[in-house]
Amino acid sequence: MKTNRLHMETRAQISIELIIVMAAVVAVVLLLVTQLQDSSEKGINKLSKKTKDIFDEIDAID
């Protein structure tokens, strides 16, 4: 019976550690997603400005 209790405590400890690791992984993923969204938004804004500048130059040619 003592072995069974020790086994259950070990499994509980592993489960708690797994939950902590999973929470850390989720936090890192959320951070990376946020950074990627910010980077893509900046890229879209730069591309949009550059496209507008190019079309303005084309319009100036006419």
C-alpha cells in the first residue's frame, strides 16, 4: 500500500511539473505570436507606403 501511495505522489508531482512546463511553453508561443503580428503589421505599413510612393511617382510622369 505504501508503494502505491508513493507511485500516486510521483505521478501527481510529474503532472504538476508537466502543467508548469506547458504553461511556460504557451507563454513563449504567445510572446512569439505577438512579436510576429507586430513585425508583420510594420512590414505591411512599410509596403503600403512604398507602393503609394511608387504610384505617386508614376502619376507624376504623366
